[in-house]
Amino acid sequence: MKVKKLPQRMCTGCMEMKPKKELIRIVRSKEGEITIDLVGKKPGRGAYICKNEECLTKAFKTKRLEKNLEAKISDELYNKLKEEINIAE
């Protein structure tokens, strides 16, 4: 039997390739709404972040998330992501 290949994605914080299931996806829809996609199936432009607060802080400070999503990220969404990471740990 063939071994199934695990999809890899790059974390916007630490810039490391990791399995997609280990990351949190943030999505910008066509309407410009930015949401957290825990399932990984929402349509739109996506960016991935580790379930690690250091990576989130690094991505936020360097504005990598904003560059990847091509949109401004609110402090409210940043706080939601922080909460989600704290739940995951």
C-alpha cells in the first residue's frame, strides 16, 4: 500500500514547514473579512501560524500575517488567535 503524503504548510511566524494539521489557518474571504479557520476548508486566501504564542507575536510584529493575507489585521483578531493558541496548548 502507498503511504499517504501529509500536506505541509509554512508558519508565518517561525517560517518553518510543518504538517498542516499542527497549524492554525487564518483566512481572508473575497469580501475582505478575516476569520480563524480551524477546519481548514473555508474558501479564500489563507495563512498559517503555529500553535505557539511566540510565533504569533513574531508574525504580528513583523506584519507577515498582514502581508500574506494582503489585509490589515485588527487587535481583536490578534486576541482571538492568542486565546485559540492558549486553548490548544
